[in-house]
Amino acid sequence: MRIRGISNVDDFKSIRGTWNDLLAKDRNKDIFLTWEWLFEWWEHFGANKKLNILMIEDRDDTIGIMPLLCSTYRNFLFRCNVVENMGLNLSDYGGIIYSDLDDSQINRMFSLVKYYLNYNKLIFRLDQITGDSKLLNILNNPSFFQDSLFIGAKRTGFSPYLPIRPSLDDHLKVLSTKFRKNLRSGEKNIEKKIGHIEFKKFTTIDTLEKNLSDFWEMHQKKMNYQNVPGFSKTQKAFLTEVAKKFAQKGWLNLSFLDINGRHASGVLGFEYNSKYYYYQTAFDPDCSFSVGNIHILYILKDLINRGLKEFDFLRGDEAYKLRWQPMLRSNNRIIIMTKNPVSGLQFKILNYLFLYDEIKKHSLLENYRLYDYRMKQIKETGKIKFKNKV
């Protein structure tokens, strides 16, 4: 068993088939680990970074892929080089790709990873590792790391999700009486006072360009209404290219809720491995009656009819998500480095640097608006009687 590094984009292109074949064998596979997502992310955000994909090979077979890059974090006091997973910030989940191995192979593979990290004296960051993943259990196993490596874990948030029930009524009956009533009355009031509701879904490349343009226009209206920063041009370009690639693979689900032929709500969603990913939303602020939640109702009905297994709201415990009484999976950050007497302090400093890196991407005014919006969300979330304990 050996580790082979990939550090140039041509080699990254060449492993597309191997990558997705291996991902198909991974029990924790998700859309954010596909070659299409991560290669496109590298193309748009890889400037000033060094590619460092690790291929774990056993004889002639690739049994693991670690999609990594090298980044430098700094402020006026500290500077640190970190090897971290690709796709940060725009990927809701991260991790390592590996096939369904037996315990002996897993032990050998992670012993090799351990040796690689220790020999090269690397600081290793894995972000958005889900609490229900096998990888987190492996990384939390002291037998792999306790002798020579420090491992620190930090919970960074939660991702609500709904296991899809057999019928829409099964979903509705677990909701609070008030929320269920508001959904039904909102739908009726729209039909009575405004006009006809129509759910439209676009999944193919030939229908994409105009509808994606409409989505981004409405998304910006939403962000202006909420008084928070929208996507940058680069982020929009990335997601536009991803949508095209996903449409070709059958992984795109762009939907709108139209009222009298006019877009009232939009969702840029993805589908992969029988799971629906509720990635980005848009709505027309001039519309009322909770059109976003009514849109979710129509999406759920469509997913039930097609036999999908899960509706994933993705990162963020906003109030509107919790009203659907979802389950919660944690998102976690893992940092691994050579053990020393001040490893715990280094772990705290690194988390501070990561936070500082996020803050400096926005102006003072934008950061204030984001903080204010988050405080309002926390206040609203606190009013909800949530049945599923974390």
C-alpha cells in the first residue's frame, strides 16, 4: 500500500473516472465529493493554492482519495501553512473518499496516512465532516493517533435533514398545528387572492441558461431584502458551471414555484444517491404567504413520488428549517498535527485564524449585516418547539 501525490491540474483531470468509480463504492458518498464539484471548485478558487491530492493505492487498485490542497493562513501575529480539504466554504460536507474496506485494510490505510502526516510534519484540516460518518469514528479512535499526533475536534454547526416518509400527510402530521395550518391556508390564500400556483422543475442542459439567469436575479432580490451580502461573480460563475455539469449527469434539480406564470420562489437543488440537496434559495420579496415553505411542500411531494430517500436542508439551523421537525446531523472540523506541549494552544489559534480568514472576506458593514442577520435567526429559532433532540 502506498500514497501517490497529485499536484497538477492535468493529472487531476485524468483521474475523473477513477475518482467517481471509487466514490460510488463509498458508503458515505455525497454530491460535494464528486469529481465534477471539486474540479470546478479548483478551477475557480485554486489560485494562490497548491494542489495536493493524495491517492492511496493497494497494488493496482485505488482504495482511497484525499482531495486536499495547501493553503496559508495569516494575520498580523501568526502565519501558518495548512493542508486542508478542497471545496471549503461552498461545500456543505467534506471528507475522504474510500471504498468499503475490511477492518484490516482500514487499519493499514490510516496507519499509512498517520505516517505520512507525521513524517511530513503537516497540519491537516478536514472540515464539514458529518457526525454520522464512519470517517469521524475512525478519526476519533485513539489507537490511530494518540501516540505521536494531536487530533482536535470542533463542532461547527448542524445540518437538518428529513428522511422522506411514504406520503406528504406523514410529513404534515408531525408539524406543529400552527405551522401546518399556515401552510395550508397560505396555499389557499394564494390561489384565492393572487392566482394559480404551478411547480416547475428544470433538470436538463437545454432548459438551464434562461432559468438559471432568472434564479440569480431573484436570489439577489432576496439578499437585498435580507440586507446581507450576495454571491460574488466568481461564486456565481462556479455554481453556474456546476449546474451545467450536474445537468449532464442527471444530478440537477432547479425548481420554481410560479404564481400566475411569475416566479415567486426558486431553489437550486441537487440530487445524488437518492438524496435531495436543498442548496440555495431565492424568492420574490413582493410575494407573501410563506411561498418558500409552500415551495418545500411541492418539492417533498415530487421526491416522494419518485422514491428518493432524504431531503437534506444542508448547513444552518435557520428557523424555517426547524419548523419541518427535521433530524440534525452535526458538522465537525478535525485538525491533526504533530503532538507537542502546546498542541492545544495551536489548535485554538488555528480556529481563530480560520475565523479571521472568513471575516476579512467582507467589509465591516457586510460583517455587521451578517452578524445582525444571524442574531435575528437565533432569536427566531429559539421560539420553535423542536421535537428532535440534538
